[in-house]
Amino acid sequence: MHASAATAAARPTGDPPRAVHILGVRVDDLTEDEALARAAAMVDSGRPHHVVTVNPEFVMEARRNPAFRAVLAAADMATPDGAGLLLAARYLNTPLRGRVTGVALSARLAGLAAARGYRLFLLGAAPGVAEAAAAALQARFPGLIVAGTFAGSPHPRHEPFLRQIVAAARPHILLVAYGHPRQDLWIARNQPALQVPLAMGVGGTLDELAGVVPQAPAWMHRLGLKWLFRLLVQPQRWRRILDAVPLFLWALLTAGRRPGPAPNGEPR
């Protein structure tokens, strides 16, 4: 169903991108440039938006957590973060054009903020990490305005205090690093009061930007082996890696495969 002309004119980011559904979770078929353009339009609109960076761990969590599944479904943009999603989409005959990772999109949002004067707030991670990430981003993007940094806690009892801190900073972009599903549940609960133009959960992105966790070599990124690198440098993450790789693949294989197009291009 096509949106009416009035609805399309009111939507700051144009028509919705093509969506791929992987084990019931929506993933938008976006390139990095397209995701950044949509993010800029969200900020310029002044209205609150929620961006999620979907990876296989998100998909598996959504299968057992109805609240998280609902938050992902309602997100204004769901980027494909994780090589496993690209493989899954290809297996389902609905290929995605590329990855838009939380780390890459966060860095590009910081560059956009520096260029346009947007105010950035970094929330979450361990004490001191957000400050170190902010310093690294400001060194990389001169002129970047970091309106605030705070570690805090995603526990609901702390939300009134955190809302006060964030609201007082008046950010255009809020990056929340509490890990999934807590960060996106936190955003969904608090965006109605905060009204930040763009809020995005970023998981371990601040750790990487701050240099607390080393980034995987470029060749491992290209081969989709970041999960292996993280397992080698953070072996305590083995349970999460199990969820993201073998269990995700098993769920995908047992869910069945969609038929591809017939040789003449018509659906089978």
C-alpha cells in the first residue's frame, strides 16, 4: 500500500527502504550512505526517532523476548549489522546490499554532527569509557560538540535521573551503550519524554571507539570474522558468540528457505 501524498510529504526520510525479514525480525536494506542520509533527515525533522543496529544476537533475543521484538519492529530504521545477516538474507533469497555496523554508523554520525553543528550525547558503557570515546571522536572530527557523557545504569529506577541529565544537554543525537536488549528497551521507554531527534543503541561501540577493546583487523571484517576476533580477545563472551553464530545458523536452517525466482524471472 502506498502512502498518501500528505503522509509522504510529512515523512522526513522519504519512502521506507525495502525490508528483509530474518526469523521474524525486520532488517532494512540500506547502504551506509543511505543510512546516514536518513539519519540526517531524522535529526533535521526535530521529531524523535529510534535507530537499531540488528545483528544475529538481536534476532535470537527477539525470538524469546516479545518486548524486545516489539521495539525492533517499531524502530524507525533497522540497519544490517553483522555478516551473519548478509549470509542469512542471501540464503533466504532476499539479499541485502551491504552492512551498516553500529561502529561505522556511530563514527559517521559524529562526522555529520561536527559538520552540521549537531549536539552528541554518549550514554552508558563502563565509567570513563564514554569520556574516552568522546575525546577520540573530537580528535577525529574537529568541531564536534559533545553535549554530555555519562555511564549510569539502564535499571528503570535510575531513569528519572538520567532523563534529567540527557534533557538538560539537549542533544540532537543520543548514543546508548548498555548492550542489547537493555539499551533499546531503555530508548523505547524514555524517548516519549526525551524527544531526542535520533537515539541509537550502540552496544560495545564506545569501547571500540575509546580503545578499551581492540578493533578487529580489516581482513577479518571483510571475511565476516569479527565474532571470532571478539571471542579471541574476550573469551568471556562465549555464550553470546554461541547465540550469534551456531544457534542463529541452526534456527535459520530449521526455519526453512524461501523459493527463489523462476528462470524467467517470475515468482515460483
